Amino acid sequence: MTDTYEPSNRTGNKDEKLSNREPAMTPVQKMGELIADRVEKWMPNPFLFAILLTYTAAIVAFISEGSGPIEIANAWYGGFWNLLQFSMQMVLILVTANVVAYHPRVRAGILFLVKLPKNGRQAVVMVGIASMVTGWISWGLGLIFGAILVREMGKYAEATGIKIHYPLLAVAGYMGMSLTWGWGLSSSAGLLQATENNALMQLGFVDRIIPATEWVFHSYPLTLTGLSIAYGSLILYLLCPPAGNCRGISRYVDVSSDKNPVVAEEFASSLNETIADKIDNSLLLGGVIATTGLLLFISVFLTEGLGALDLNVLNFGFFMIGMILYLSPTRYQKEFYDAVLGSSGVILLFPFYAGIIGIMTGTGLVDSMTESLLSIATEDNFPVIAWITGGVLNLFVPSAGGEWAIIGGPMMVVGTELGIPYGQIIDSYAVGDAHTNLLNPFWAIPLLAISGLRARDMFGYAITVMILLVPFIATLLYLLPY
């Protein structure tokens, strides 16, 4: 199948020359294709990317901090396992959200959405908005929901003849993780600061918990979110290449073996089932524990309010919602096992990024970086400096919780001295952490697994979006009052 749009019913030498011309492109489209071509040739896979960042952190620590090779190696080894608990929480968010998103009823809703767009541009914008909105609710849900929406939209476009650029579509499905999630319900920094007796309180950096009404349910982050969804959608719209340059899903993925959303064997006759099979598939046993868990999940918020939201509560909720949807323990277990495969890259890479944290903290490199950036902060530019600080650190440590544990204390102290409200500090930092996910492919691993793409296939457009977001975010953070 060809990847280029060839107009039909054209005759004559003049028309033939016109059909052979390159499609006319806007400057934004040219920028996207130029960067995409370079990245496709040069970008390593996510695992090698992490290894190269490890060497980069080691070299910078050697030059900047005067740390010797043995000291750096020991710091790397010392940090290698420091994120085990957090990494398991992150994997569970991805896996449980994946199981929920792949349920036939949920997937039916996804299939309904993919039929709404009438052309490629509408499809890309629709996927981007869906990803950013669901990412605000939960970064894990937004990432997985966006990834499944990308694949199903790509398949539907292929079947109906809609010209759509699949790599850009994948970037649209990644926008929640790259822009809005840090201002939403699952903000790592926000959730940590909303926890009683959290680490920064114990260390004396802050004197109280910071409730969700200051970093998510507040006019400042809500305005940031709304304007960013609008601007992000505009960028995606403008980046869509002409029909003749669009590359559909068939160029990257063999979708002929995709599983049917309705699993036939689940509805097969149970006449030949053994007693053990009936127990394994018991809707009663699965339903009772799932209902009990879901009621407990709801009761936590009824008794403690939104402040009860943390990573463990979020994971527990997705566990129980998934079990309610599937009911059969065996069926849920099968879907869970399948979903784990898509998170295998995250499991592999987390220890290596924890090692990078070890290098940066053990050699004092992160302190030097943070002090250098915060030393130029003023009352007016602090949100911009916080955004840049979060973005730079996220390149080496793509874990918002890990980053905040390192720089949250100094950032809160400096911000407070300058009269910056706690909520504004958290929100300014959060967009920096999200923004450079468009350069570091770590969190795109589940999306890559579901969409069938390589990092180099989509990250040219991801980097383009990151660049185009810079003037918008800088202006918005500088001018928008809290």
C-alpha cells in the first residue's frame, strides 16, 4: 500500500507534472518534517538513551563537581534501587489503567470516538484533546487511553481512507503526559504535598500540608490547563502535513493480528468446565471482593475529602474498577498479564534513572544546578525559572516524585522568600516536568508498545511540539497571576 496521496483522473503532461510536485507546506509543517527526518536518523532507543544520560551525568559531575570516577560509580550504585517502591506504584498505574481501557465496554467508547473525525486534522486534534483531558484526571489513564485511541484511530483511518500522519497522531496521544497531567488530580508534587507529615514537612521546608484546592482546584492551574489545551490543539492542527506526506498505520504496524475487543472464549459454553474452572471464573467471588474494594475506595473520599488522593489510593481504585468490569478473576488475571508486557520497558529503565539520581545527589551536581537556576529568580520570573528547573532535571530524572524529592525543598524555600504562593510553585514546576517528556522517551514506552512505533518514529514531532510550546509557556507563566 502506498503512503502518498495520488489524485486520480488526471491526464495530460501538464497535469502529470503538477501531480509529481511536492505538496505545498506551511513553515510549521516544514519545521515538523525537517526535525522528524533528523530525529528518525539519529535518536537511540529509550534504553540506550538512559545509558547515554548516565554517562552525561557522570561527565558533568566530573567536570563541574570535581568528583572522581570511583566516587561517581559508587554514587550511581548507591542510587540504583532507591526508586523501587515508586517504580512499582508507577507500573501498577500503567497496568491497571491498561486493563480498564481494554475492557470491551470501554473500548466500545473508544471506537465511538474514532468515528467522529472527518479528516486527518480533526482526528489528530481529537486524540490530543482526549489525551490532555484524561491526563488531567490521571496521567496513567491519559497515557494508556491516548495510546489505545491512537492505534484504533490509525486503524479506522486506514480502513476508511482518511489521510492521517500516524507519528503525529501518536504525539497527540502523548500530550496529556507532556502538558496537562502536572496540573491535574495525579500531580506527583501536589499529591506528596497534600500528604500529612510528608518529607518536606519533616525536613522543615514547609510548615503545613498543601491541599488540592491550591494546586489543582484553583483558578491558576485551571486557567493554565484550559489555555494549554487550546494552544496544544492549535499546534497539532498546524503540524498536520499535507495528505501526500501522511504515513498511515500500515507503514509501521501489522494490524491484521489485533485481538477482537470481544473475547469469544469468555462466552463459550461452560458444559465441559471442571469445578476448578468454575471457581476460577466465578463472577460471585470476583464481584464480592471488587464491590467491597470499590465501596472502600469511595468511602475514603467521603470521609477524608479530595486530600485523601495519593498514589496508593489511585492504584487501589483502578484495581477495583478493573475487577468490577471483568468480574471473572481468571479473565482479569489474563488481561493483567497481557498489560504487564507493555510496561516492561518502564520496569527496565527505572533502576537506571534511579542511578542517575544517585550520581546527581551523591556528587552534589543537583544542588549546583538548582542553586544556579534559583539564584537568578525574582518575584516576577520565579514561575519561569521553576519551569526551566523542572524541565532540565526531568531530562535526567523522568520521575516527578523523584525530582520533587530532590529540588522541592529548595524551590519551596526560595519561592516563599520571594512571596510566591505554594500552589503556584508546584504548578510552575509541574509543567517543566511534563514539558520535557516530549524529549525524553521514558514515559512514552507504554504508548510505543501499544501504537507499534519506535521512539525515533514519533519523537521528531514530539520535539517540534516541545519547541513550539516554549514561547507560549514562558509568556503564560510570566504574565498569569495566581
